[in-house]
Amino acid sequence: MDQLSKYVPLLARILIGGMFLPAGLTKMGDVAGFAIYMQSGGLPGLLAWPAILFEVALGLSMILGFKARPMALLGAGFCVLSAVLYHFVPADPMQMAMAFKNFAIAGSFLMIFAHGAGAVALDK
């Protein structure tokens, strides 16, 4: 069991990073549309490129286990901010599910922040 547990943080990072990397890459195909979406939450559209690049960097950081702790802390904040600005709509059950999903992912990031990337990572 202990042999297997050394790979669990890697699997967790791949699952989390595997969500952020393609999300960021997909947004590169419609930056203008994403900028409009950002404005709907009250943020300036000029933050579209930084947000996209952050998502890509966050995904890669998690998958590779590189600078995992600081990136995980930033990722937790990113998820909470996204939940509050774009998904916290009590009248809409689907948006609330998305908000709580973001809060759960933030919790996962906080576990990585607290415990590090694990044995199988570029961080040592």
C-alpha cells in the first residue's frame, strides 16, 4: 500500500492539471469571447490573456510538479474568485454546482500547498 501511495499525489496533480491546461489552451482560440465573458463578472477584458496564460501555467505546474506549492496557492485563489464572480448564482442550481466544484478544487489545491507535490515531481 505504501508503494502505491507515493503515486497518489502524481495522479491528483494530473487530474487537476488535466483540467486547467486544456481549458487555457481552448480559450486561446477565442480570446475576444473570453474577454467578454470576463467582463460579465466585473473584471476588465484586458485580463483575458493573463488569465489564459495562468491557466496553462497552472496546468503544467501541477502535471509536472514544478513550483507546485506556490502555484497551488494561486490556483486555490483563482478557483474561489471564479466561483464567486461567475458561478455563485443561488437561483441557478447548475451555476451553484459549478461554484461548489470550484470550491472543491480549491480545497485540492490547498492540500497540494500544505503537503507539496509528492515524491514523483520536479520539485524536490
